[in-house]
Amino acid sequence: DIVMTQAPLSVSVTPGESASISCRSSKSLLHSNGITYVYWYLQKPGKSPQLLIYRMSNLASGVPDRFSGSGSETDFTLKISRVEAEDVGIYYCGQLLENPYTFGAGTKLELK
Amino acid sequence: EVQLVESGGGLVQPGRSLKLSCVASGFTFSNYGMNWIRQAPGKGLEWVAYISSGSSYIYYAETVKGRFTISRDNAKNTLYLQMTSLRSEDTALYYCARPGADWGQGVMVTVSS
């Protein structure tokens, strides 16, 4: 199984500042079709996960452009610029390259 | 607007069975593979099962293989998860999802005597 390792487990950010979350996969997530199958989600308190970034760097519909995704074949970063109160929650990376799909343990973002 | 609405959860004794349903709307259900993903209380996300659009390909997590059965009825836009021989460790919020896009609100399954 592909292991997804996130860091840090928690981050405390002052509103208006930026935050970065890292995710590393135990295997390349680059498919032969050129697509890298890493996804980022935000789970707000008491809610379902919502898609933020798909295929490493594509912003999901309705997601503010303060969010961005980047990376290589095995190392990925979610960046949140100008953090707002609505960004509080747990962020997960996940790989949808192959079954079993797997997710990172999550990074809890809090406001200072 | 895409909607995935799960139902069928509840409190069940260990060893018993339960069947979850997920009704989809807002997209062409028959064109997409679908998944069940669960989240134990206070824990992270665990993928459970996948079924392809035409039910030709089905995969399960090792933790549920042989006990859970995923199926779908494209005429009814409905995804199912038949769960048997339930264990306390199956206690979780179960999401119906196209994880590359949409998630349902989840349905709680509690396995306890």
C-alpha cells in the first residue's frame, strides 16, 4: 500500500499569514499519462471532507485562489496564503493513483 | 448541484449485519466509479471499497474483505454497502464519495453490545 506521510500534525497560524503543509508518498504518484494523483482536502469541524486541490495542482471549483498545490512525484505541498478564520480544520492529502486509496494522518490548522 | 445522501446507519451488535445506501444526484451516476470511505471517531480517513461505473471492477480494503460487499444500481442512482460480521472496529462515519470530487455527509455506524 502507498503510505502518505503528512507534516506537521498541527500548525498554528496568525490570520493573514501563510501556511504550508507537506505530504510525502512512499511511491511515485505520477501516472504514465502525466497526471500526478495527489489530492488535498479540508475537513471543517463537524463536516465532510471537501476537495481543495486535485491532481496535485488544480484548484477545485469554488475554492479560493489562496490555496495552491505543488510538488514532485513523491513530495507535495499545500500552501495557504492569507489564512482566514474559515480555513480552520483538518487538512488531508490523499492518493488516488491505485487501490487501496490512502490518506495522510491529517494536519490540524488553528488560528493564533 | 451534486448530492450524495447516505442512509441505513445505526447501532448494531457485534456479528450482525447492516446495509448502507447512498443516493446520488446532480451528475451522471452511471459514468463514475464510486467509493465508501470511513472515519472512526476522532480518527483519519480510511478507504473501504471501490466499484467501477459498470460494476466490473470491485476492490476492498483488507480490513473488510470477505465481510463487506459494495454494489450499485445505476437505474436507481444508488450505491450500497452490505456489511456483515460487524466488529467494534467498524464503528465509524461512512462516506459515499467520488474522492476526486464529492463526498456525502456521512452515516454513522456504531457496533456495540
